[in-house]
Amino acid sequence: MSQSLPSFPELVRETIQNPRGAAGRIIAQNYPASLMWEALLLVVALSVLAGYAPMALLGPADEEITVILPAVFTSPLWLAAVQGVLLALAVLAIHRIGRSFGGQGRFADAIALMAWLQLLMVLLQIVQAVLILLAPTFSTLVGVAGVIAFFYLLTQFVCELHGFSRPGVVFFGILVSMIGLIMLMSILLGLLGVGQMEIPDV
């Protein structure tokens, strides 16, 4: 029988202090894939809401510096769809590529770890949104820290998921895989006509 998870704050703290240990706790729950897909979709929705909250509070940008963005950035539904597809592809890559190199992680566990990681990123988005209003400079620093934390935690999670012992190699594999995913999504968005950005003359 698997050990129950600690409280949310305790799991957050353990993830920061011992990410592989926290990942092991999540994996031990043996969650079904269907439930984890639902959790991932919920986190995507929360992420989009957190991302659009600052724009709702601050209002539209000054017309002189307004940039006409692709629909993927201006539409919450488009952004949620793109983010959902990217996360699904990332989960598939984490599972399939890891298994091809001798990993033994379950597909459902890959979804669970990605959902937990994205939830942590949503928490950082909320902190960043508050700082945009109170201290914009610190907001930028939080954004940079969030990127570093994402790659660090993802590397540790993948190592725990598949039983890998060389995080440097795993990190390199993640970078290569992500570049490939971004290129693939750029091509798809271009085919859909939402991959261009136009800046009006001033």
C-alpha cells in the first residue's frame, strides 16, 4: 500500500529541498493516467488564468508600444490549447525517450510529475503577477528564477521517474527534446497562420 502524500505546503517544501524524494512520493501513489490527464488540464487552465491576470489588472498597453501579437498570445483559448499540446508532447517525450535509454518509468507517473511541476510554475506566476504591481524589477528576477527552477526540477523528476543517475546527461537530453518540440510547434502554428508577429509603424 502506497504512503499517502504530505500536505500541500509540505510537498512544496520537500520538492524544493529534495525534488527526487518528492517525485518518489508522487510516483508511489500509482495514480491512473486518466486522472492525471484531468489534473494536467486543470493546471493548464490555472496557468492561463494566472498569465492573463496581470493584463486584466493593468489594462491595455500604451498604443505607441502596442504590438500586434499572434492569436495564440491574445486568445486565452488559443494559449491554453497550445500549452496543453506542448505539455502532452513533453510528457510523451519524457516517457518514450526515457524508456528508449533504459528507463522504467510509467506513463501515468510522467503525467503526474509534469502536472505537479506545472502547478509549481503556476504558483511562481502568481507571485510574479503580484510583483508586477508592487515591484516590477523583482518580477523579472522571479521570472528568470522560474525558468532555472523549471529545468532543475524537471531534470530531477526525470531522473527519479526512470532511475537515471546522471542528471547532466538528462538535462542535455531535455534541452535537445524541448528545442525539437518548439520547432515542431512553430511549424504547426505557421501552418495555422498564427505564427507571425507584426509591429505597426510609429
